[in-house]
Amino acid sequence: IVETGRYIYAFIDTSSESIIKEQNLHGLNDLAVDVITRGELGAVVSPIANAKIRPQRKVLAAHQQVVTQVSKLCDTLPVAFGLVAADEASISDILERHSDV
């Protein structure tokens, strides 16, 4: 899969980054879940090759599974299905703009 973007599952507090990474979670297309952090905010993401995602059962289930697992581990602000950022820099910009929330 050629990585062209980052699929966003949820936002978390940076203090939970290591807890999430230790879980070795997998999301859409069974790709590894990662956390991108800036300041006190983090985004739970995975690489994605296509910015357009069809709401098929398998894809919806993968999204929900990641959100559910992350929510069991820490305070989570889930994101609606289908949110894709162009790249890691785009997510960093979002996190920096909202780091005082």
C-alpha cells in the first residue's frame, strides 16, 4: 500500500501515547495504529492509501474497533468515520492549533 494520508480515529491526551502504542493495535486494512503528538494533544492514526473511504461493513468495523479499544485505555475524543488527513504535517497543524483546548 502506498501511503498517501493518515486516517484519524480519535484524539487523546499526550500522556496516553505510550499506553496506546504498547497495544500494537491495527485499524483499516489491518495497518498499524500510531499516535502523532504535539503539545498535550495526540491523534490516533493509521496510514491509508485512498482518501475516499467507502462505508463498508468491514471498514466501519475496523474504525469502531480501534475507537473502542482506545476508549477503554484512556480518555478519548472519537472522530466520525472517514476523516483523512493529507499527511502527518496536516495532523500536526491541527493539534498545534487546538493545543490550548
